[in-house]
Amino acid sequence: MKILQVVHNFLPYSKAGTEIYTHNLSLALAQRGHRVSIFHRCCNLKKREYELTRKKKGGQEIFCLNNTFSLCDSFEMTYKNGIIAEAFARVLDDSKPDIVHIQHLLYLSAEIIKEIVKRGIPVVFTLHDYWLACPQGQFLKSNEKPCHGEDAIECVKCVAYQLGIRKNSFKLYYFLRRYIPEYLVQCAKRCYLVFSSFSIRKKGASLISGRASYMRKIFSGIDMFIAPSKFFKQAFAGFGIPEEKIIFLPHGFNLDNLKQPRKTFSKKLRFGFIGNLMPAKGAHILIQAFNEIRDNAAELKIYGKAISYKSIIGNYSARIKKMVVNKNTRFTGEFDNRDIENIFSEIDVLVVPSIWRENSPLIIQEAFIANTPVIASDIGGIPELITDTVDGLLFRAGDIEDLRGKMVMCIENPSLIQELKRNIRLPKDIKGHAKAIEGMYEDLLKKC
């Protein structure tokens, strides 16, 4: 069958979890004899806005749409962009897929679902985060507390940076970034956000409600949702998606790409954090917990880069670096996922201190493939992956003392790590996962 995968970013432009999963799934489906195409967004200021390029790579056809947001002139255009939908319609008419599988629509447009439905093509949507229900995608408030999305006024405070978008906002931003120092850019952005918060205070709640209403209509056009965790299946049923439309199916992984790495020698127990440096991932919780651990007992390595969060770049990274007291904390910077095996060879225990209600973190399952125990927050779908004290350790999300206690437990009981390793279960292979996905596609085609 002809399959079109849709994702917000893709290799080589971005190598995060959803992109790598989409790449591996596409390859596995192609190996099963299917013709797989990929539609994704890129951000290139040197290219024409909304330029659509097409190339073939490894037998796959890849369509890339350039969206820098320089022509975005409203909050609505961040999720409902007719120009992107028109470009996507051309891709549909050109590739003529039997089925469309959407991995993510961030930076794209939910309007593309209308184009798929209009052509009578079945559509599958994998739920990677909360973007369909939350403009920010994580249900995390500005005060770094979990949110349940029940209060539009709270949403206004949280996403004021999106609600305040006006004509030429992004053009001005890119102009400033090109010609003035970064600290002045950040100062200008803060001033803009303060001004915007006053201007959108009255209509902000209606903008949020309008998005929610629009998304509920979009839900109805999707034939099947895939939830990688039971937690997410339950959460989205609560958002109004019929439960029979949501299929629970854990992620699949390329087990050959990350074989058990040979651990390098270290006298200290090495804890590691692997992920983007943003509040939701909880690196600040980990740093505070590690600060009180005696200097020569362990080492903490933080792998990852600072990314934009609520339109502010770099502030979180600078803040957590200032928190560091323990001299055995090291920031290693951005990494290429192709080096993940080497990274796991240099850490003994992975720590996942998330403060948002996670779905099914890919990094935990990658750690298991690398036979590396995990200490993680007991939040969202994480407890579905880890059985506490059996193949990993869970701590109360956001509780610095509880996390520190679990880390000390590993330091003082080296045999515990070996015991946890023995009980680690490998996640599903991408080949078996692709076969299951294929079965879902076939069932859907028969119904439609």
C-alpha cells in the first residue's frame, strides 16, 4: 500500500524522539514492501516561506515544507494555516496515498486533516503529546506545575507569547536577531510579551476556547488514534475522543542500532540526563537533588541543548547552570542521536526527572536496550514502563528529597544496579511494531 507519514520535523533537520521513531517506522514499513512517503516541516530563513521541496532518499519520497512563521500573523495561524493545507493538498494529489499516518502537526496545520477527509483517505494519528488539546503540548503551567486544561484564563497566562502574535511579529524578531546582541533581543521579547499580555487579556480566553472547539471538530475526522501508553489513551478519552477509536500500542525500536554498549571504567557512579533542556524535563529537580550528594561518590552528566520554551531561549539553561553546587556536575551540550550508544557507555544510571505528565518516554526504553537502569518520576505513562525496585526506581515527581534518596540508594548499594539490570525487559522491536501498524492500516482500509 501507499503510506504517507506526516511529522513536524524530520531527519536531518531534527533528531528528537518522534522524528527518529517516524524514520524507523517508515523504513520498517518499506521493508515490508510498502511505498512510504514523508511530509514534514523545516525552518530555513534562506528559503522562500512555504516553499515545498521534494527529494528521494533510500527509496522514499520526502516532501519538505518551509515554515519559519515569518508570515504568521495571528494565534490561529499557529494551528490553522490554510496555506500549509493547500501545499499539503498538492502532496496528497501527487502521491495519492492509500492511508495517511500523522505523527505530529506542531509547526504545520490541523487544516491538513480536512484535505485528507475531503479525499476520502483513511487517517491515523499517533498521540505523542497533548498538542491537540494544549497549545503548548505539555499541560504545564508557567509556574512549572501540571495543568489539567480546565481554565481558559490560566491558559491565557501560559501561552501569552502565542496569543500576542501580530502581523510582522516574527519578521521583526528575525530582523532583531540578525542585527543586535542576543541579550537585547531577549529584552525586546520580554517587553513585547508584557505589552501583549495586556492587549490579549480580554479576548485571550475566547481565542483559547476557539482553538479547543476547532480541535474537537478535527478529532471527528480522524479514523484511528494510536496511544503509546494506557495513560494517554485514558487522557484523550477524557478530552472527548471515543475510546473505541483509540488503540493502545507501545512504541517499537530498532534494537540493532543500540546494542548493549560496553561501559567505560569509572571510579564514580555516573548518573546521566539525556534530553532537551526545558522545564518540563525536570533537569532543575535533578541538579538540586545531586547538589547534596557527597563530592566524590558520583558524577552527573547532562546531555542536551537548550530549546525555545514559551518564546524564551536560553533562560532555563542559564538558570539551571547557576543552580549547580556539586562540582561533579558536567554539561556536555547538544548530542547527535547516532552517538547514543557512546553516551550510554559513559553512564551507569539514567535519570528521567520529568514534571509533566509524560506519555511513553523513548529515552527510558532506549536505556533499557542499552541495559542501563533508570530512576524516573512516577508521573503520566512512566510507571507503565518501570516496575519500582524491579527494573528501575520511581520517585515522586518534583520531589527533590525523594529523588536524592533513590540516587543515594544506588551509590550505597552497587549490587542494586546489577539486580535492576538483570530484570530489564527489552521494548518491542520496530519490525514487529510495523507489522502491527500494518494490520491496523489494513483493517481501516477494509472499513473505509
